[in-house]
Amino acid sequence: MALPEKPSGADLAKATEDLQRALDWHSSDAVRDHERRCTDFLARHPIFRNRHYVGMSLREARDLVMEQVRVFTQESGLFQFSDFVHDPERWAATLGPVTLVSGNMATLMSVIFGLFGATVMLVGTEYHHKTYQDEIQSLKVKGCFCLTELGHGSNVKSLETTAHFDAVNGEFVINTPSDSAQKYWIGGLAQHCTHAVVFAQLFADGADRGVHAFVVQIRSQTDGSLMPGVHVMDIGYKTGVHGVDNGRLWLTNVRVGRRALLDRFCKVDEMFGQLIIGRIGVAMGAILLSKLGLDIAVRYSLSRRQFAPSPGMPESLLLDYSSHQIRLLPLIAKAYALDIAANSFRKDVYANILRTGQSLSSYLDSIQTEFHIFASGLKPLATWSRQRTLQTCRECCGGQGLLAANIIGRLMTDNEIDTTWEGDNTVLLQQVSGYLLKDFARRMKSTNRFELLLQHITNQYVMPMTAFRRSNIESIDMYIDALRYRRELLLVKIAMTLNQTQSKKTAEERFEVWNLALPTMLELGLAQAELEVLTRFSVAVKPTDARILHRLCLLFAACTIEQHVAFYLQEGFLTSGTARDISALIRKLCWELRPYAAALVDAFAIDPRLADAPIAHDWLLANSRESIPGVSGPSYLTRVSKL
């Protein structure tokens, strides 16, 4: 097959403009300018030239990352941690460039100012705001977030740490009753933090009041010594994120005053709706890192040649091979889909906050269920996509992908945790399914007849089975219908399975039924997330004449159906012939998009000063005898010589 005809300059210019417009999430020039200024500061200050920690001890890496956080937050004049609460769009514009520079730095900032700081602001009262806001901003208080225990993570209600209220002295007495109750994996705890938000079971008036959150001082703010009753140990070596000092914590009869309780809410399960914005942040970080990996891999594939069609002819570019296209271009389409879907939701949130005049916390109260479903579905989809994307990009760059200076390997190891923190992906998908099932139950109750509702859903989604035909295989609406069909059929199947629990007499029997339904519940949660992403992507592209954007949307839709082709074949929604047609369409779309590959990654608008992988630029010069790839020559050579 001959290569597609090279598009004209005008076609490329229009495609680039369309793509950039689709990905532009900024609501104002002020936010856009703020992001540019953050990028400039990070690109120019010498302390941020160290992008990886080859040859450094844990202490050196952690001290460097903490100093990078200090320099950016205290010297740039660009950082306000209260933006997390009062101006989340500006917060996103701040954290994006930081994520590109260092996942370690972004993680530590997210712990100190997001998990700790935002919890104090969102869950605390006016007293806590006045006491801690300025201290957190100035890093006089460096906080961490002590939720996870060695024996409990996702199951928050079963945490073992205790807080007994001493009514005589008006204090809470906090204890770690067992080794399984030690706080574990706590970022910032091992070396740097002075305070922590500690989650514990509250006992007052002889009764268990459930899990509550307390601000506890961990270290002296003057000399860094541990406070009485506080015992801290390092978590040890990890597979990545060596610049973040994860630790473990035991508390023995640690007394804190009444006001240490973050008491805006009565119970922790009422406050988590306020904290799930962090899941959107993790998802956006994963999408950004996917784009960075693709930017590097595509640029390398547009300059690196391998094998010639015949002797005497030039070798072919890597991206001219269809096998290379089928690996990278669907991932680009998915990055666009996730980015556009997440941005459209963020814009909805920002617009409603501005329209209603509400604070972020008040707005989240009002849309908690909708926000939770979207955030809990997007985060697994985005982080698993990041995982697959970076692995594929690494492989597509061959041995160069392993070189630390070429960034991709660091992006993989330093960000692997995003599939687990801020909610384990599997647990989050269960939560999405739980919300859908609750809505199903509400509809069932409103009809008072399970069979009636089941027949309604069957008639609407199952019986029509509007199969794909070659005449409509390029209709995005058909793919949306297919994803909706998958979601509704999975929902009906789970509801029918769980309905069996009504006939079960014991809790063990009911648990067994629920446990057997779990794999299908995960599929349901994923189906809901995929449907929402494609729907939002299609809404963004339909009103435009952006042909390349439409082809990207179609490629994402077709790849999503192909991913679940076994389901559609088993349910009779697709024939084997139509499944082959979809696979052929994917190859065709990749071939059509090949001439626009540079424009596709140009639209990511990643500043080359932050994405300084040699293979993304002049890799021959970077590997010449006069050059050393990666960071500046002298410091790199000095560090390597110590190994």
C-alpha cells in the first residue's frame, strides 16, 4: 500500500488549529498566562534540571525534591495552595508543568498542599483555616495524610487506629493498638513532615462514633525532632518515586485538643465527596504523562529510520510501518478522548461555580453523586491507559527507551502508583457499579415491579441489537449505542444476579452471591466510564468541521469496541464479518492519520524545555562524542563517576 498523500500546508495548519482548540481547557488568557509563567520558571531555574536521580542516595533524592518544592512554592511568586479550593483551574495550570518536570515533585506537592492542605481547608472549620492556611502556604507546616494502614487501605470503616475522648481534660488520646494499625505508605512522613491528618476510630461516651480525622503534630517545627509518643520509620526502597519520603507511623497515647478534630462533617464517609477532586487530578496527571510519552515516541519515529524497501533506497521511517502506526496512533486517539472528556467535565464544574457563586466545597456537595461516578470511572481508565501507553512508547523507542535521559522509563516507574493511590482502580470501578445499581433499584422501586422494568430495559437496549453494517460502520453514534447497550446489558445481568440474595437466609450466602458478581461489576464500571468518555468526545467534535478530530474520535470508538469484541460476539450484537470490518477500519484510520502525526503531538503543546529527551530532538547531536545525553554534562558525568 502506498503511503497516504502528504497533506498541503493549509490542511496541516487547519488540522493543527482544530486539534489545539479541542485540547485547550483554559477558560481565560489569565489562566493560560499563569501556566506559561510556571513553565518558564521551571525551565529556567537550575535546580529543576535534575529530572532523574541516577546515583543519588535516598536522602539526596528526597532532599533535592523537597528543595525543588520549596523553591517553586516560595520563590516563584506563582503558587497559592488555596487555589485548590478557591480556584481549581489555576491549581491545574500550576500542577501541570510541575508534573512534566518531576513526578516526585508533583507527588510531594499533592501530599502537602492537596491531601493534607485541602483536607484541612475542606473538612476543617474557620478555626482550622485561620490556624493553618498561612502556615501551610509558607511550608512552616509540612503536612502528610495518614489514612492507609498496614492492615487496611480501601476499607476505611475498619481502620484500627483509635482516638478516645477524655472528657475530663477535653482531649483526644490517639493510639496505634497493633502493628497492623500502623499508618503505612505515608508520603512525606519519613523525613520532612511536621503535621499529619490522622484518621482514627473515635470513641466518646462509651460508644464507637466511626472514623474521624484529626490534625496531629508529628515533629517540632524548630528542630525537627519527633513529638512525644510519635514513632516514625522509613518505608524503605520502592520501585520508583525515590524522591518522596514514604514512611510508617505508630502513635502511643498522643494527646491532642478538641480543635484537632476536623469537624465540618460528623463522619469520614460524609467527607469523602469533598476529596474526590483529587481523583480527577490524578487522572489529568496520567493523561498528561501519556501525552508526554507519545510526544517523545512519535517524534523519534519521525526521525529514526530502519530498513530500506530495496537496496540503494533510503531506509523507511519507523512510523511509515503499519505495525508502528497500529501501536501508537490508537493510543494518541485515546489520549485525545480522555483529555477532551476530562476537560469538558472540568469546564462544566468551573462554569457552574462561577455561575452560582458557590465555593468548590459547596458545589461538590450539590453534585456529589454525578461527580463521584465520573471521577471514579475516569481515574482507572486514564491511569491504566497511562500504564499501557508508556510501556508501548518505551518499546517503540527500542533500547533508547531504557535510557534515563530519554525520560520514558522514569515516567513509568515514578508514576506506577497512580493506579493505586487516591482510590484503587478496581475498588473505584466497584463504586461506579454501586451507584448505577442504586439508580437501577430506585427505578425498580418506582415501578413496583421488577419484571416491568426489566422488560422496559430489554425492549430499549437488548431486543433492537442494531448491528453494525458497512453502511454505518463510520457512524460515531452507532459506537455510542453499542457502548450503551453493553452498559445496560451488564447492569441487567448484575441486577438479576443480586436479586437472588433476597432468597438467601444468611449473610454468608448473600455475600457469596455478591462476590460472584464482582467481575461483572468491574466490567460495568468500565463500560460506564468508556461510554461517558466517548459521549463527551463526540459532543466536542460533532459541531465542527475538524476532519482529523472526527477521525480520531472514530478511531477511539472503533478501538474501544474491538477491545470488547468477545462480548459483542457472544451477545450476538456483532457478526464475525462486522468484527473484521471494524479491525480493518482501525488499520485504515491509522494509515489516514499517519501524515498528521507531527500535528497530533504538536497540539499537545508540551514545552520542549520540559520534555528534553534527546530522542525527541536531535538525537544524533546528543549522542556525538562531544555531547552527553540527558542533563548537563559535568553534573551528569560527576554523578555517574560515583556509581
